[in-house]
Amino acid sequence: MKTKNLKHRALAVLLVMVMVLPLAMLGANASWVGFGLSLTEWNPTSEASDIVVDVAYVGVSWTVSSDVYWLTVSPTSGSGMSSGTNVTINAEANESGAVREGIITFAVVNTATGRGLGDWTITVTQEGRGIIAVSAGTSHSLVLKSDGTVWAWGSNALGQLGNGTTSFSEGLVQVSGLRDVIAISAEGHNSLALKSDGTVWAWGTNSNGQLGDGTTEPSSIPVRVLDLDNVTDISVGPLHGLALRNDGTVWAWGYNRNGGLATGSSHLNVVRPARVLSLNGVEAISTGGRHSLALRDDGTVWAWGDNQFGQLGNGRTTSLAEGLVQVIGLNDVKAISAGNNHNLALRDDGTVWIWGENRSGQIDINDTLPRTSPVQVIDLYDVVDISTGMFHNLALRDDGTVWAWGANAFGRLGNGNTTPSSTPVQVSGLNGLEAISAGQTHSLVLRNDGTVWAWGANHQRQLGVPGDSQVPYSPVPVQSYTGT
């Protein structure tokens, strides 16, 4: 279950130096008053360091305000007659929203006369701090920021938040030791990250070798997946992982019942990556519960692994895992997404196709029969991205709206109720969306203003909103406070 696309409290450091300038002459006695800023623009490209504003002034009083919603500036005022008076101002950034363009304004007044001397401003730019990707797991959530760091919240019993603990968090916590990340994937109780150097890092549960580090020991901090370099895409499922290399080959590790990883290994658990046999020319990958999908450069889709519910799309079901097979009836495909036991494919014409398990109405609520070959999702067009959950589905249209269908317990569909639907329904109150991710019982979306929104189950705080009893049936913003 992967998404195709691809704030923890921090203090930023603004260094504002003051030039003392002769701004006014007061009556018969000459008095020098002045205020100045050497910094006129701030691009908060890093959240790792404190940002301190040093203000020096003479003969003036001043107040400071900010229209940047995530920024709290303190103190907010000062006054003094002596040259060289210094005040340290902390610009404190919260952990959730993306940077907005805005202005920090110093309003300056002549202390002796009460006359306003104008405003000094610092422009806050929008570059370098926003969230650029989201991924929803079973009961935890990940986001990737533009500075290459990864942040997480929700369930953490098996270390899937990657912060060195096993305590859940309803606020964002930074995944330990990761920098230069370009892609993320979360599912089950596992997380994966792809770094810009082509290496893959994993954390969370490892009972079936899901971390690919040669062991079956869990890890609450990222560990490097062995034997992988030059990787361009990643996907993790609840039991296994996949990596796509720049030569078009696919590598798999984890649970391998009946040879379901298609690597030729007979081991139940494959604890380090092995190449998927007879598969090349691949452009995209996606992991399901016990099966896998690959999109080749000719627009065809290939599948392997468990086929109990027809999730391989080859027209049949079987109780045994199968090797590599072509999904029938599909061409001109540009994106794929594997759910627990069902799948989605997006074609070049913007239509969406679905196949596999249907016991919970994820394909058609009028029956529970599996679909062993792809069928078109009705009344859904102009789609640019897709994501599968365990029993529900998401589609992002080119107008920036998101549509959902399938099971609706916990409000999975985000339309304000819990009624299931075979026909896509629009998720309430959202537009301007850029990325989507469907988890087991919750969903995440990223808007073009950099905010993250969530809906569905919240029993493990996976929505990033306070309280374990809240089940929003419509999207809510991931909250801007620090959890524990």
C-alpha cells in the first residue's frame, strides 16, 4: 500500500542586527534616535537550530507582530533611550504547518515625541520547510519534509515511529538519524525511507525479516536494508518489502510462504533482499498483504505472490502463491497501488481499474465475490493518482479533489458518515490536493498549501489529533502541537 507521489517543535534563528541611524532632531536638544534591521528576508531552510533576533535601538519603542500563522515571536515589544540596548527574540516554529509567505513587522515610535517612525519588516519566504509526501500505515503515519527529514506519529509499540522509543505519539516526532530522504513508505507496523544516495532504510517490526537487515529483530531506529544501492523506488507491506533499482530490476525481502516473493528462495523468511526472477524493465512497484505488483515500461502490470482472492488478476484464484504473471486486460497503465488483497491501476486516459478481494465491499457492496481480473471503477475520470487501503480506496482527480469508495467503518471515506459505497464519493471539504495515502483504517492527504489532513480511525492517535475516542468522519488537519 504505497502512494505514488512523492512540524516537532523547533526554534529557528533569525539574526537581526541593528544599525543606529540619526532619524530625528528633538527641539533645542539634539537627540539621536534610531532603529534598523540588516535582515530583510528569511527563508527557514533548517529547523535544526535556534533562531535569535538581536535588536539594538536608541530613543525608540517598538512592537513586533507576525502574520505567519506557525510563528510565535517573543518578546513582542521593547523601549529604551540608550544606544546599544539589546533584546533577544526567539522565533518559535511549530511542527505541523508548512511555511506560508508572510511578514514579521517591527512598528517603531519615537519615545520622546510619540511620533511613529514607520515599520521595519522581515519577509518570510515559503521555501525549504514544507511537507512534500505522506504515507499512512496500519495505525501510524509518516511525512517527508523538503529538507529531507522524516516525521511520524501514531502507534509505536513495535518502533514504527523510528524515534528510538516504543511510546505512541499524537504529535509529530522526528525519525532518528535520517537526512537526505527522497521517498517514504509505511504499512503494517513498518516504515521505509529511500535516501538520495540510493540506499534504503527500514524500522519497525521484523518478525518476518521485513527490515531486510539480515535479522528478525525489530528496530526502533532506522537500519540500512542490506545489499541495495542505486534504488529509485520503494514500497513496504505488512509482511515484506520491495525496492526498484535504476536498472529496472526489483528486489524483495520478508515473508516468503510458498515462495511468494518469487526470488527462488525456499526459506519462509527472506531476511535480506533478493532479486525477483524474470522481471525487468520495471518503472513502479507496490506491495500488498502477501502479493506484489510491478508496472513495466511498456504499460503492462505484473503480479506475484498470494492469489486466494484473485489479487494477481490472472483470471483465477488459488490457495498457493504463484510466480510472476501478467495482469490480464490492462495496458497503458501509468500508476499502480496494491492493497491488502485487492489492487488499483490508473491508465493513461485517467480511468481506474480494480480487482481482487471484495469481502468488505471494496469493489462492489452488492456482493462479496472476488474479481479475478480488472474491472473499471464507474463514474471516476480524470484521475492523476491512486491509493489503496485495506478495505477502501482513494483517487486524486486533476481538479485537486479526492474521491473514496469501499468500506466505511470509522469513516474511512471521509464523507461525513459510515455508509459504504461502491461508487466513488467526494471526500468532504478538501480541494487543492497534491498527494494521497490510504492506510488500514485511516487516510492522509497533502494540500498544495503544505497542510496535512486526516480522517478515519484514531485509536492509536494516527490522525495526529488529540484523544483516542475521536473518530472524524470528515477530514481534520493534523494538529500543530508536540506529542509525547
